[in-house]
Amino acid sequence: MKNISTNEEQQPQKQEFLFDGINYKILLIGIGVIALGFILMSGGGSDNPNVFNEDVFSFRRIRLAPTTVLIGFGITIYSIFKKSK
């Protein structure tokens, strides 16, 4: 049997990414904003389990941090749906 080679076999396959570079940059920004939200949410514990710390109900942990996380999710969703040129 003869081995027939075509042009497709001779040319190396070019690696293509799913998104453009700007999409990945926006995605990394969104992940950073989500991480910032979780950092803002942390803390407020007490060393003594018998003492309740009211700092758990601060504005930063109840309003600011969850809003920051949701904004980060919105940024990442935008980066996924952004059309390439």
C-alpha cells in the first residue's frame, strides 16, 4: 500500500486559544475582585468561644464583601461573553 501524504499532514497544527488576550486579562481582574471580596469577608472571630464578637455583623462583612464578590462574578461572566474581533 502506498502512503499518501496530504498538505494537512505536512503542516504543523497551530495552537489556538479559546479567547483573546483581553478576555484573559478581564478574567484575571474578575478573579482578583472575587478574591478581594473573600478577603474582606474574613475575620471577625473570637479567641474565646464563650465570648460573642459583634464584629461579625459589620458593614464590611454583611454588605461590602458580598457585593464585591458579585461584582467579580459579573466581571468574569462579561469576560467569557465578550466577543473577539
